[in-house]
Amino acid sequence: MRLARVVGTVVASTKDKGLQGEKLLVIQPLDEQLNVASDEVVVAVDCVAAGPGDLVFYTLAREATFALKNYNAPVDAAVTGFVDQVNVEVEGKVDNLILE
Amino acid sequence: MKLGHVQGNVVSTIKHPCFHGQRVLIVQPLNLLGEKDGPAVLACDSVSAGPGDVVLLQQNGISAQEILGTKKDPLHSVIVGIVDRVCR
């Protein structure tokens, strides 16, 4: 699961019937500082009625279909929750991770 | 599994029902030098890890469901252990 910002929506009239009735959002992955991590953009199925500009987290891979009613939908990304607050308390690298 | 460094947590009220009662932590995957290895990910906590802990980060849905005792839930990242030390 990763943090993301909803950037827009996708309208597709011709699509697989597994996607019928699902709202498609364009989301941009963020890092823990809420900066844009890369110029990668993901299209995810919306499960929490998110809209453009919302800070959300999303699930990838096969587990994304479990967020929908139809478990066999052709989906690999699903927005599964809004984010109200991100608390980053520790930053930077881990010193002497390996003991010689 | 990966070595991860817990950096903080995420507060979310409107979310999929399976996340209710779960602590969602921000985990930074580490390489052997203890540095950042890829983007930070969110993971559900099952061992009460806190910020600053080096943890075992597991990112497979089927195991996540067995660990958290849930059925068919849209989550695949779980913290499964707190690392005391890594020896060469």
C-alpha cells in the first residue's frame, strides 16, 4: 500500500464488463514527505468516493480486487482509504544496521 | 520479506472496513547499508512496532490475510517482526 494524491478521473465507455459501474481515478504516488515520488501515474478503482485533490492510500496487485464486490474484476489498483494525517517521526538512514 | 525502518504512522478515518482497528505505519525499505531502498510504503502492524524500529516487512496478500486472520481483504503489506540485530 502507498500514499497517493488523486489527480483526476478517467471516463471509459468501452471497457471490460468487470469494470462496469466502477469509478476510475488517476492517482499520483507520493513519498512519506508527500512529495511526488516519480512521474508515474496509476489508474485505480475508487472504493471510498475520493475526488481530485484528496490524499489517499491505495492497494496494488491481486488484493486490489478484494476491495470490490466482484472478486474477479480486472483490477490491480484500488483506492482503499482517505488519509487525514501523516506523522513522520523518524527520518534518515539506520546507522550500523549490520554488526560486524 | 524486506528489512524496513518504521518512520511514523498514518491516521485515516474513512477507509475500507478491513482497516478498522489496524495501525497503519509508514515503513521505509532498507538496503544493507541501512539506507533508503525504494519509496516508503504503508503496512499494517501486527507486532506493535513503533517509530525508529527496524522491522520485517512482508508484502504478500495471502500471508497477510493469514497473519491478520482476515478473509479477502485489500491489504498486502504487514509488519511481521521487530529486528533486534543483523549480523554478518
